[in-house]
Amino acid sequence: MVARSLLAGLLALASSACAVSPPGGSARPLTAVATTSAWGSLLAQLGGQRVRTLSLIDNPNTDPHDYEPTPADARALSLARLVVENGVGYDAWAALVLEASPDSRRVVLNVGHLAGVGDDGNPHLWYSPADVTKLIAAASDSLQQVDPQDASYFLARRTALEQKLARYRALITEIRRRYADVPIGASESVVVPLASALHLDLVTPAGFMRSVSEGIDPSAADKRAIDAQIRDRRIAVYVYNRQNSTPDVTDQVVEARKAGIPVVAWTETLTPQGASFQDWQVAQLESLRSALQRATGR
């Protein structure tokens, strides 16, 4: 959570940045900001050379939930023509900065609103293929709204991106067809949206996953339940978020490996840093498919 003193400074900086921004007209290339690199990669590919895109949360070696925005982040948000924020409480600081620097020309896309997910929902929307599709459509439309002169260019960029996502979508279809209802375990709620899309049976107690995601201690009952699932090999694969590995999760990874259960590591931001959304997702899906194949023999 952002400290009050830091947040106050960011809001003051955002207000001053807005005061000096040019009123009307548009610089080229346009500036666009995404609060997290998953959305930033898609936005950058849609914008191409007509858009200068910045992703704020992009370090694969830290927990994004602990991210604290910098003065440079506040300035970038305040001056952007297009902003993609995740919403669902994941990056609440972004909305505060934007509120402090109003700009009638700015277009803001909140992915949680696009997905119809409330403030108490699962914020890891880039793992929901349906919500990825919604963001692509909304971002492409918004780029055309901000820069109608280049509408045909942005349409062509969207077509090209859809082609680049073919392998990602094919893997989703294949895993769903081959491994539907296979039981898996997970360290936290980052896994939930894609597991649902893949029709995998995620048997880990929801309370345990949410606790780890939110940085609070899970209940003893939830911990006993997942420990038993691992010990008794009632799950085929264990998936964990390596950016949020608590002592409980570390122990579960060790025990899963001892039990001969394949372990798959996922992240919340692009890995390696600077990879494209599709390359990152394809690598993780292929790792999951391989683990499911080893576990089931299919």
C-alpha cells in the first residue's frame, strides 16, 4: 500500500504536471501508459510506431501487489492520452493520480470495468482470455478515438496482433480439450481465471489462495486441506506464483516435488522482462501442458 506521504507527493506532482501540459492538439507519437506490463505489451503492439507506450509495473522479480508508484509514474499518468489501468483494487493509486490531474482529452480504460468484475473480485484479469479479448477491442477503439487520422493504421495493427495471438489461443483450446476436469493445486488466486478458462479442476481452498494473494495468513484448516491434497497426490499439478512465494508456498512446492507432482511457476508480469504478452503466455501454457502430460500420461 502506498504510504500517505508518498501518495500526497504523487498527487501534488500529478496536479502540477497537468497544469503545464499543452491544452489541446496531440503530440506524435501519442503517449499511452499501462499500469502493468501484461496490458502494456498489448497496448504497445496495437499502437505500433504511432504510440509511445510505458508500463509501470514490469519487474518479474518483485511482487506487484507491493508496488509503490514513483514521481515519474505520476507524471507519466498525468500526461498520457490513453491509460489502461487494471482496476479491481490492483492499482488503486493510478485512479487517485488521474483524479488529481483531470484532462478532458485523456481516455482511461479500466479493465475491471470492461470485464464487469467488482472491487472484491479477482484482479488477475490478464489470465482471463475473454477479458484479454475485451481489452484488445477497447484499446484499439480508443486509439482510433484519440487519433482518428491513423484509424486504418490501428486497425491493421489489431489484425496483426490477432494473428500473433493464434498460438496462445490454440494452446488454450488444446489444454481444455485434453485435460478438462484434471485436478490441480495452486498457491494463490493468480491461477484462477486461466484454470477456469481451461476447465481444469482447481481444488485448492479458495480462502488459501486469496490469503496468499492478499498477503495475510491463511487459516489452519485451509493449509491442512492443501497439504493433504499434496501428500495424498489428489492433484496432478501444482502451480505457484513465483513473485509471491510465502514460507507456506515454498514448503508446498518442496512437498509437491517430493510427492512426484509436477510444479509449474507462473508470474504476474512479463517474463523475461520485455517479452511480448503472447510469448510470455505461450511459454507458461506450454509448461503447464507438459506438466499435465507427465502427470496424466495423455
